[in-house]
Amino acid sequence: MAKYLVKSSYTAEGTKGLLKEGGTGRKAIVEEMVKRLDGRLEAFYYALGDADVYAIVDVPDVTSAVAVSMIVNASGAVTLSTTPLLTPEEIDKACKRSIDYRPPGR
């Protein structure tokens, strides 16, 4: 399973829907959507500031994450961005990889 941080903001239309359905109603819809992708909603928080919602989801692959992003953004009620989350072990593997690289101008 791949883990992603999903940051979303409601448009005016989306905020009207949130006022109608409530916070737990929207969370339940997101949870069901992720579950239908054979994924799991790990965390779901409303926030003040740059974004209205922060969620952490586990989904089978990047294709599932992209599908969610496209469908939700296409609704026009919410804009979201999806960030892959990496484990410390994945970073350890990356640190051990050898890659030839020459900085610009050297």
C-alpha cells in the first residue's frame, strides 16, 4: 500500500455542501470512496488556514491516488493536492543508491 497526504480546500459550492452535510458526513463519504479502491482512510482532520482538510490515505498504488485526485478536482467543489509519503526505510534505501550526477557548471 502507498500512503499519501491529501490536502484539500472547499470552493464556495463545496462549502455550501459541507454546511448541509456536516463534517462527519463528508468524512464518511471520503472513507467509503477510499475503501472502494481497496484502501484505508488513516486520518481525516479539518483545519483553519491554507487548507480546509488534511487526510492521510493508504491506497494500493499511484494510479488509485491519481484517480481520486482527478475525480475530486473535476467536481469543482473541492481542490486538492496529493503528496506521496515515504517511510524512513524508503529513505534509507534511497540513501544507499549510487547515482552519477554532475552539478551545473562543474
